[in-house]
Amino acid sequence: MKLLAFLLFAATTLFAAATIEKYTVLLSSNPSTDERYTANLLKEYLGKCAETDIALLQEPAVPADPVISIGETTLAKQCGFIDMPDANGYILEASGDNYFLRGGNPGLLFGAISLLEEDLGCRWYAHELRPTKEHYDPGLEVTPSHRGKTLSLSPRRYTPPFSIREILYMYGANANRELTMFLRLAPISYHSFLPEDSGSVHNSHLFIHTYARLLPAKKYFAEHPEYFAMRHGKRVPQKNTFGAVCYSNPAVPGIMTEGVREAILAEPGARYFSVSCNDGGGSCECPECSVLINKHTLAGVQLVLVNKIAELLVGDYPDIRLTTLVYSSDDVTKAGVYAHPCVVPFVAPINTRYNQISMLIPISELPGVTSPLINARKAAKEVIYWDYLDDSRLPYPTFDQFAQTVRWLAEQNISGYFADCTCGGVSLAPLKKWVFAHLLWNPSLDMEALIDEFIKAYYGSSANEIAEYVSIIRKAWRRFKTEYDKTPGQGITLVYTADELSKMRKLFEKAWKDSAQDDVLHGRIAREYIVFLTKMLAGNPVVTGMEQYTADYARALECLPYLPWNANVLSQKLPERWQKKLEWSTREPEPEQYSANSFIVWKPLTVDGMSEYIDDPDALDGKATRHFGKQPWGVQWNYRHFIDCLIPGKTYVLRMRIRADLKDTQEPRSLFSFHPFHHGNKSINLNRGVMGVESLKNNNDKYRWVVLGSLDFVNPEATGMFWLDTPITPEESVYYDYLEFIPLEEYKKPEEIPDCKYEL
Ligand SMILES: [Zn+2]
């Protein structure tokens, strides 16, 4: 009898492992900052799951209870756990009832979060959001109770494929640090950081377009113009949006190195700093640089510059990494340029990727994206990819492409992923942020399960409506993708059918009404409903129907109070534009207008150093755009400034009012040319000829009307711009004061319409 009792007792101790509340978190006698932070985090969340305080003990104290040991403790060594984990990875091991979590930095911290999420079911779905004083969203964190239950963790080791993981799904300039951590993101930009005291903040504020900061024109240009890039025969001071350094000047790398050194001293814990060209590329046209760029390509010459800086820094700071933006697809290795081991090319193929069509395609199918990445990989061990990911103006189903994109990047050993263009709130931002962060952590996770889980948890009693909405937009994506695959780049865009739009509207109306008593859920619905309404309100009210347009506008106004002040809808002043469009639809024509239904666009996008929007007493509205000579893309008329006021199926005559400011007016010559750029559609098949205008003999400084050609308007979803080039000299300019679209049937001569046609 006695023996049996003893055996039973032994079996209990052997096989019934300890319950969660018995555990102690154990730290070494001399823990690093990240070990201490991780131990405290684990203590806090184990405590929540155990519904009691969990003790934290530091060696040499010897714990009586079972432990979760964090980092390099003596107990871990005694158990033989000594192999070094990767910096970004973690190892979870078990010995008896004891568990041992070890990892690099930041791998250890993310190991703790993985343990809490994957083994204990903790979830961090969303952070708190305070759109206005009246409306507050507490976010959503779930910590299930394990009180009285055995703590059972699965021993494993894991290193994520990307050491840099960042997506800017947030409202405003800074991401929530806690959620950034719980989503296991490892940021590179100055928009998101891990908690300051985590000891794992590796990104710095020296991020992108840093030439101007590292070699400030204010300090050096007056005495040393030769440090700066030459443009059209002259040295020009650089800004972060314009100009560059002179790559061949021997003093430049040394001065820039001191700039980086200052940044390192200002943020001693950080590891990533940027030595990157200013926005807009940045060539130098001096004779020496021209030879170098010819030989090595611009990307190659920029890599040589950052290599020199790395060389000067590596002795003092062997662990830092210098990132450098790569915009072109040049194969720098052809000219024998390779990155210094501390240099990380940051590949940003903006021209190919950043448009409404390409962002829906997995990058493995976009040679304009894969080729610069593969070329950069040949030149460097570590490469970070800069993605452009989303669009704030319509329900935008990026799920399937994202999953395929990150799998491809992992296969190619690309070491970092950063996504831009998501800051001011886009369609399904909370869902995408959570799902995409998980896929960046582990690209092989089941995306469907992640989507389902999030929608159920976050949208509660309206989950069915949101799930159906997501399924509709993903189905539209599949239809788009099938069409796109047949003729890639031929203007195929994502289009929702009338039936789909009507279904979406019904789902939103139901969710909106059902959630009326639950302000938090109502806000979550509002922040998605507004994206759908933004799409609907982008159309021409006359085409949409005034009644529907007015109803959508009224509902949009009800959604607005649930948006943070910096949401795209508000920062782009869309509500004002919707109101104006309503007024426009019932307006009296403007005095300048050619005919009743013509549409005028006043202000194009101007580009620093290429063009300017200035007062001009001779202009119709007192303002004109001045375009300097030899500046292609210097003036851009974005489609979205007029596309929603044109009527599909109609042909429009394009008319502008211009004046020339030329040095030599003896003979007529080409003044400017006018080009369409369709985002995601490089084909010229849709367009016949180049629209342009010649100067008049002995004529200067007087405005005149010019008719450029005609436009067949087909697709109200088209994205892109008209851009202008000027072959005149840099000392000369052309002024434009507006662009007008006149319905063909309303156009009366005298002026002939040139036989030049575009299609949008
Ligand atoms: Zn130069």
C-alpha cells in the first residue's frame, strides 16, 4: 500500500508539469538591456495569463520554483544551452519543467512575443486610436487565462527571413511603439521605432535623402561650390529634394563621414544610418563625374561614395550599417563595383512599382522590380527592398500579391522589407497591418486563417459583413489579375462591377446601422466605409446621379468624425473637393470657360528647381506655372485633378493658354511637348503622336491659346499624369496658366484640332 502511494506521488511530480503561476522568470546576474526588458515583458504577460504576479529573480539567487530563463543565465549554461542564436532569431529549449529562451538582439525580444502569441494565445490586434475627443478606440489586446493550467511550451528555434521588417500602416507620422514591438516589426525608417528602453532600437533618424544633411549647402556652398553637383554647366546647391554632391571631389567623402559620425554619436544604440541621394536621383554633370558615371553607372558611383564612407567609419564602428538608396536598375557589378560589407543597398524601384496597377501585382512578375533587386544582390550581401504598397482612394485588395511578394523576397535572400505609402490610413489598414506583419515574420503562415481570425476578433458583431466585403474585393482582384496576365501593362486596371459596388454599399449600410449603439465598432466601420465612399465620390456627380452622390456625401460626412485629423481623406481636403464637385455639377459656367461642359484645371504639380507656381498679372487667374527649359517631368498634371469630371465615352479637345519667354525669337521652334504617363501602363499603343507647340516668329511674352489635340476618355479608373518637357534652353521658360477639356461636340473652330490623340 505504502509503495503504491509512493509510486503515485512520483508519477505526479514526473508527469504533471508545473502550472503557470508557479513559474519564475530568471535573469543572469549581469543582464543586457534587452534581456532585462524581455524578462520584464514576459513577467507582465505571464502574470496576465496566470492572473497573479509572476516573480522575477536575478542570479546568483537560486529559484525554488520552475523557471523561464531569459538570455545567457548560468542555469542555461549548466544545462548545456550555449550555442549562439542569430541576432534576429531565438531558441526556446526545455529541461525538466524549466524553459530557456535565448536569442540575439532583437531576436530575444521577438522570441518572448512569439512564445506569448504562439504558445499562450496572446494577441495584439490593434493599438488605441483617438480620432477626436468624442470618439476613442481602445485597440484590441487579448490575454487568455491559463490559471491553474500546466505551462506547456514547444521547444524550437526560429530566425525570420528578413532582419528589417516595417510597414507604415498607421495614421500620422509615428507608429505606436508598443504595437510595432508586438507585431515583431524591426523598423528601418524614422517613422516607427521599438520602445526606447527595449535596448533593441537599431534604426536611426538619419534616414533617406541624406546627402544634403551630410554636406549642407548652407555651410559649404559659398566657399566650396566644387563639392556640389554640376547641372547645365553650373554648380548648384543641394537640398534633400534636389541636387547632389560632386562624386569625384576628393574632399566630399571625408566631410560626409563626419556627418554620419555625428549622427552615430547622437543615437549610440542605433545600427542603421543612411547615406542616400536626395529625392530625385542626383547626377553630377561635371567632366570627371560624367566619365565615372559612364563607366560605373550612377548607382555604381553612388555605391563607391558610400563604400569610401564605410571604409572611414568601420574601424571605430564595425557593427554599423550604411544604407544607400538605389533607384535605377543598373547592374553595378558590370563595372566591378561591390558594396563594402557594412553597406546595404536600399532598392526603391519607384517608377515601376508606385502605381495603382503595379502595386496589385506580385513583384516576381515585374521585371522592373526584380532586376534591380537581383542586381543589387549580386553587388551586396544585404539588400533591403523599398516597396510601395497601397492606395488610399479605393478598397484595395493587396493581400494575395503581398503574400507572394514576401515569399519571393525570402527565396532571393533579400534581407529587409519596408513599405511606404500607407501612412494616412488606407482600406483595411488594421487588418493589413496585422496580417502583413505576421507574413513578414514568417512568410509561410496561412494568410486565410490570419484574415479570418482578425476580422472575427476586431469587427465583432459586424464580422460577417466585413468578411464578405473582403471576399468581394479579393474576387475582383482575381478577375483583374486574370485579365492582366493576358496583356500585362496594357491599361488593365482593377474595376468593381456595378453589382459588386451595390453589394458593398449594402454591407456597409448594414454594418453601419447594426453598430450604431457600439461607438468603438461604429468607428471601425466608419474608417472602412469612408474608403468605399471616397471611391464613389471620386466620380462625376452627373454620371453617378445627383441623388446617390448627395446621399454618399452625407454618409461620408457622418464617418468623418471617426477619422484621425491626419487621415488622407482630411489632409487631402477631399470633403471640400466633394462639396465643390456638387456645386460644380449645378454651376453657372466660369467666365473663362470655352463652353458649358468644358472643364478647367488650374494648378499642376511643380517640381523644385524645374518649375514654379508664381504670381503673374497677365495670367487669367493672376497665377501661372513657369517651366524652365530642358526639364522633362518639370510640370505634371495629375489625372486625379480632372478625371472625375470627365464623362466616360466622350472625346475632349485639349486647350491650354501659354506664353513663351525666349532669348531668341527669330525663328519658330518647339516650345514644349505634352505626354501622357499611365501608371502601370507603359504602352504607347493607346496614344498617337506627341502633343506639342511651336513658338511664333518674333513673338514673346504674350499669352495665347493653343489647341494640343484630342483625348478619348474611356476609363475613369485610369491613374497617371500628363507631363511636360521643354527643349528650350535652361535660361528660357514657358508659362502655362491653365488646361481645359472641351467636349468635342461643343468645340467650334477657328483653330483646327491637330491630328493627335490620346486615350485615357
Ligand atoms: Zn562631379
